[in-house]
Amino acid sequence: MIRKLNWELFSQQERTSAIEQLKRSINRCDGNIITCEMFSDISMNLILEIAEKHVSDLHTELQKVVDISDLDKKLISDDTEKEWTILMNINFAKRTAKLKPQRPMLDN
């Protein structure tokens, strides 16, 4: 059974820089980006899969880059390979809403 988390993220950085840092954090924690949906330069949604033992590490890594909703660490076990799906909504402070929606290159 795949378990799910919903995280809200907020970045003060320029959008492309923030996306690159998010990708690096996800890669360092062995996460896999499944889908990405861009909403102009205002926000984007990511869906990723990650082993349960890496969820806490990913949350800690992301805290270095963006403001992120809390993680209830009681839900997470650091010694299992169970898969988790994490739904992320990322909002960007530096935005104009003038860019057309696009799919950024999120190859892992």
C-alpha cells in the first residue's frame, strides 16, 4: 500500500533557481518525480515517489531551500522501503502571472 503526504511549499527565490534546488534535494534523497504541473510563474505541483526511510531526510533537505509545512514524524519509519507518494504545491514569491504555463525539465 502506497501512503500519501501533502506538502505546501513557499519559495522566496526566483522560480528557476528554486526548481533546480528542489530537484537536487529530491535527487539526494532518492526521490523520483512522477509528474509536474506548472501554473504560470505563480506555482507548480509536483508528485513524487520516495521510500519511507528517506521521507524525513527529504523534508529536512527541503527546509533548507523553502518554507514547508510540518511533517508528523510519528507517521514515518526510517527503516522501511515502503513507497510514499508526496504531493507538493510550491508557490513562488517572485511572480508576475504573465508567463504561460509550461513543463520545466524535471529529469532526475
